[in-house]
Amino acid sequence: MNHENLILIPSLQRGTVTFRVETGTGVEIRADDVRVRPHFPVLTVGEVTLQDCDVFVTARTQSLEVTAGKETKILEEGKTYRVLHKGACGAAQGQPAPPIKPNRFFLLPPAIPPPIIIWVVHEALESPDRP
């Protein structure tokens, strides 16, 4: 947890954080090189989940400003972005690292709740040697 220029900056190292900001200012969530902050100075609720290869960002109430590296996107209320890690996820699993594409954002369909997405991603990345 850091504090810079009247802004509270928690750094997510694993798991999920849900945040609520009454005035829409004064907080910035960091997960890997992804930064999430309210887009407007109003009541804002959001959720950030850090996984092995991805960061999932969901705007629950109001829109969020999501920055990954030098790229910034505005995430509309009720939508979820999956943002690829800047690092080499494949390299951690003994595979060559894919080149980082200019666009690391993927908008997920709103009909799929985040827990289902997390379960599907977990199952897809599970080792075939595991029974």
C-alpha cells in the first residue's frame, strides 16, 4: 500500500480486490503494470483480479480508466477487460514467450460472470499431467 500526492495506491500481488470510492478520486489499483482508477469523480465500484497470465478488470458502477504500459482504455460500466501481463507467461511454463502485441486488452462478453471466466481460464491452463 503506497500513498502518493493524496492518492492511495494499493498494489495487488495476487487474488482479487473489490473497491468502492465515494468521490471517484484518491485511489489507483495496481496489478503488475496495469493501473486502474475511476474515470469520473463520482461514486465508483470496481474489481481487479490478478492471475498468472492475465489481469481481469470489471467496472461495476461507473466507468474505469485502465492503463497497461503506455496504452489506456476506458472500461464502461458493467463490462470486463482481460489484460495480458507484460511478462512472459509462457516462459514461466517452459515455453517461449510470445511477443507483446500492441493491444493487450480483450473485452469480455457481459453475459459471462467473472467467476466463470476465472474457472475456464484456470482449467485451460491446468497441466494435462494432473489427474
